[in-house]
Amino acid sequence: MENPQTILVIDDDPAFNRVLGRALKHRGFEVASALSAQEAAALIPATRAARVVLDLNIAGTSGLTLIGPLLAANPDCRIVVLTGYASIATAVEAIKMGATHYLAKPTDVEAILAAFEATAPQPEVAPPSQPLSVDRLEWEHIQRVLKEHDGNISSTARALKMHRRTLQRKLMKRPVRG
């Protein structure tokens, strides 16, 4: 029988996976984690998790491909899709395939846990009063491109059509809030 206290975290970012797993354990949940789609595919039948945090992009593989096997293993599974590449098209597709909720990164543990509990649209939840600032959007984009280039500053600068030193200066700054 599925344990509602077990959460499967599927995300290819080892630091994020570890930090989220630790935060969930501190809140009393049992946590299983996978860093790749292959690792997740092996864990799905064994865990039959009742709750899953699923990254949309798992090392170049679409996390959406795991929704079917997750629901086949446990039809009552609650799936929260996380992504740094939020779009209306992928949100709609994830929900149509059976995901419970879709959240844009960065997000926190409380938002993830609330998404598991959400059963219907909540009209009383107001959208953010301010969209992300241009500086924050730039920071997020630089981080995504840097990750795509395995942390290589020179190739990231070329991809961004930016001078390497300019990129280094931007990376030395702290991330901008909202």
C-alpha cells in the first residue's frame, strides 16, 4: 500500500534534490530521490509514491514522460511539476497528462506542500502583485545558460553574446530578489 508520507523527488540538480529532500525529511516525510529519468524509472515501481516532485527538464529528458509510469504505478499519485522554463504550453500539457500542479522555480517547500494539497483552482489566491524584475529574469537566464554549458564561463559568454568579463562581473553579484 502507498504511504502518503513518502515523497519521490526527481530532479537532475544534485544540490536542489538534496536540499529539498532534507527539508521534506525535517517536516516528517520519507523521501526517495532520483537524479535522472533512468534512475526514476527504476524507483517508480518500487516506491509507488503517493507524492512526486518532478522536474520538467531532467538532464535534457522531458519529465512529462514519467507522468504515465508514475500514474500507472499509483493512480492516486499527486504530481507537482517544477520548472525553470515555465510556459503555458508545458503547464497545460503537464496538467492534461495528470500532474496535480505546476510551479515555476525558484519555489519553496511550503509552496510545494500546498500544491500537493490543492484539489481545485483557488480563486482567493492572488497572483503576485509584481512580475519578476528584469534583473531577476536576466539572472535566471544566465544561470540556465551557464548550466547548459556545464559552468564554462567562456562558452556561456559566447552563447549569451556577452563579453566574458561582463559575464564574470554579473555572476559575482548576488541573485536579485523577485
